[in-house]
Amino acid sequence: MSTTPSKPMAALWMAGWLSLMLVMAVAGREATRELNVFELMEVRSLLGFLLLYPLIHRSGGFSALGTSRLPQHIARNLIHYGAQLGWFFALTLIPIGQVVAIEFTMPIWTAILAASFLGEHLTLGKLTAIVLGIIGVAIIVRPATGEINPGQLIALGAAVGFGVSMALVKSLTRTESALAIIFWMLVVQSTAGLLPTLYTWTWPSAYGWGLMVVIAICGTYSHYCLANAMRYADATVVVPMDFLRVPLTATAGWLLYAERLDAFTVLGAGLILTGNLLNLKASEAAASRSALKRPADQPVKL
């Protein structure tokens, strides 16, 4: 089904994405005050099945979700599970704005891995994003000072894990539907987290249950908003809107937790986001040149 391009509609869907991601970051910070991360992740995955079931039913039931690439699903989702654990744990150690700033290095690791294992080319735009991203991380973490916060390293490890996961998703999308990828993500992650959750389980309060429901809803439907934004506008329009997550989460951290971002974090985040933006612009220009070189369609032979 084709969709008429509309930047206002894309912006509206991105507002939903940004709002849900912001709420999830704050709810994650609050939930980890009471609950361990394994428990939080397990309940989120189980609730995800309930949220996903209407889409599964509409697509023809579970028979449409069979796969011949189960080992790839398992590998991808174990890595993604570890990255999510790290992301939620980092929220308890460093300002939420800093977690999100470091998270935006994910495209760097995705580009490197896609070039190494999927045969994609490292263009000038991608190389620029990689260089600026690495410099940005170095400015935020500042290893030369000898005062590296473990939370920064955990957030960086989570970003690398998300990058590996994204590269594996790009491979899976060649044969698997988006619904199947999400379904097997829930299966693998709920299975992986079952024993640690049972071992560390503490019964949540009503407030804790409410936070986990909020996290599950935000984590599921935020991606629905993002997918719809992509239907109404190109990535070069949509992705820069996502950069607003850095100042928005930093503002939320300041208002709710009196967290302040230092000048180094602001500068590092700026370099990371600039690199991503330049890569998007370069990719758009390359796509335009490719379209201009494409020969005109041949007349249909009857």
C-alpha cells in the first residue's frame, strides 16, 4: 500500500516515537530502583507477546512465523538481549542524556560490521560518521583523565551490541518478515532471561508492575510510530528528528533528577550526531546520482 509523502505526518509519528522513548527511559530509571534488570526484561518480553498477538492473528497465525534461520535469530537476540540489559543498567549509573548520547554511536558499529560481513561498501559519508563518532565517544568518556565511569563503558558496550544486532537484522530481513523477526526476538529473549529472573525474582509492588507495563507498551509501539514515520518521509527527514532524543532526555534528567550534562558530553554528542547527519546526506546524494544514471524504462512489448 503506497503512502503519499507528508512531512507533517512524518513529524507527527516521530513525535509519538520521541515521546514513547522518553517515557521508557524515565520509566526504566524508576523501575530499576525497585526491580532487577533481569526481572524487568523478562516481564517486558512476556507482555510483548500479548501486544504482538493481534498482529500475529491478523497475519494468519503462528504458522506464518516459521523460519529456517533459527541459529541466526538466536545469535542476534542473545546479543540484543545483552545490549538491552546494559542499556537499562547504564541508566542507573550515569545521566540518562549521556546514555542516549552514547547510544547514537550504534550506526558506527552497524556500518563497520555491515562492511565486514554483509559486503556493504564503506562510503565517505560512513567513514566520516565513524571518525566523528569515535572522537565524540572519546570526548564523552575521556579515557586520558583516568576517571572513566563504569556506566559509560556499559552504555558504550550496549551501543556496540545494538550495532551488531542491527547488522544481523539487516541480514535476516533478506528472508524474514518484520513480524517474524520481532516474534523470535521475544521467544529467544524470554527464554534466555527465564532462569536469571526466577533466581533473582522479587514480587513487584503495584507501582513496579505499572512501570513494567509502561516499558512494554513504549518499547513495542515506539517502533510502530517509527515505521509509520518512515512511510511518510525519507530517512534523511526522519532520522534527524530522532536526534532530538538527546536534548529531550537531558532535559528530563535535569528536571526529574537534577542531572547536568557537562560541556564534554554536549560536544561529544554534537560530533556523533553531526557524523550521522553527514552520512545520511551523503547516502541521499548517492541515491539521487544512482537514480539519474538509471536508464529509462523500456516500452512494454505486447
